[in-house]
Amino acid sequence: MSSMRVTFPRAPIAVALDAPSLADVRTWAAETTPFVSCLKVGLEVFYRDGREAVVAAREGALSAGVTDSMLFLDVKLHDIPATVRGAADALRDIAPDFLTVHASGGPNMISAACLALPDTRITAVTVLTSLGTNDLATLGLVGPAEEIVVRWASMAVEAGARAIVCSPLEVAAVRAVVPDDVVLITPGVRPAGVSTDDQKRVTTPEDAIRLGADLLVIGRPITGAAKMADAARTISLSLTERDGAT
């Protein structure tokens, strides 16, 4: 397995296009894609608009003159292996760069998704960033979040996953146990002074990168801003300027 870290065309940001309409998906993509590497289409939008959401995101990028945006299809598949393989295969025509599955579905389920879409980075979601210690205990998951995340991440990579979703607080521990070519994706990223909303395990974009993250999922701090393009540009510069200084 290659030890090369993945490179991204622009700032290592996946902007969450949780837009209220297809027209907004298109507009949000057009405004943000000059500054970010990846467009993330999630459950809410995909369940509402299906493949049209992906088309709208890609059309928005093209309208901004960007032809190399990556697609992060965040639908978090979680079922028996045969069903997940069938669902992943049904997404073949979309050809996402990243497709999420729940790590808690186990190694056979993860492997099934990888077999269905060998050219996609199957992305295992570990412990949701909305869950705190008390939530995990309620679910019967014993131990600190970091221990659970590291255990699930190692299992997922052994099963074929080529990307892992974890909170910024666990990313350094995960980076220590997975190959360098595994993409570590961190939601729960908020610029200093911005509301954490429903996220519980959070940090700033700069700290997430410093700790070992490869790609940051950022939604409301960009898409909720009065001037979306300016917000995307500001966060992008905070990351690219840091990289240029190191």
C-alpha cells in the first residue's frame, strides 16, 4: 500500500451543501468551489433530491469554472453486507470520490462496499461528533471515545476503507495507527468564536490540520455566512497560508 498522503486541488475543505433547494445547492457550490476541494452532498439533500443534487453540485462548480472538484457523497450506508453492496453498486454511475458507511456495520459490510465501488474511497464513519461520553455510555459503548474510534478505524482500514471520519480530538490517535494514504476526514470543525451548534467534539480548522486531518468538513460556518464566498475564502486562506509557512 502506498504511503503517499492524498493531495487536494485547493484548500482541504469539504463544504457541506445542506441546502434547502436544488437551486441553492447549485448556487452554494458555485460560490464556494473556487476555494474548497470537495463538495459534500449529505443525507438530507440526497434523500430529498436524489441524483439531481449531485448534478446540481457539479453544475455549480462548472459554472464557476472549476472542473476538478471532488464529490463526497455522505449517505452513511449501514445494513447487512449484501444490502450495502447493492446500494453502493447502485451509486456507481455517480462515481463519488468518497462514500460514507458506518464503521459500526463491521468489517464484512465495509468490504462489501469496497468491492462494489473499487475506485471510490469508501469512508468509514466512526463515532459521530454529536455524541459525548454520556451518549456513548447510554449506547453501551464502554471507554473513552478515542479508544472506540481508534479501534473502529483500524478495523475499517483492514476491511478495505481508504478514508476515516473521526472528530478532530481523535485524529492524531487515528493517524498514528493507519497508513499515510488513508484520508482522515474531520467534521466538528469550527473557526474560533463560531457557535458549535450540535457538535460536541470540536476544534478549529487550523488545529484539526495540525493534529493530522487531511480533509475538513465545514458547513454552517461557510454556508450560513452572510457572504458565503468570503467565508470560504477566509477559512481557505487560513489553511493554505499555514501550509505555505511550514
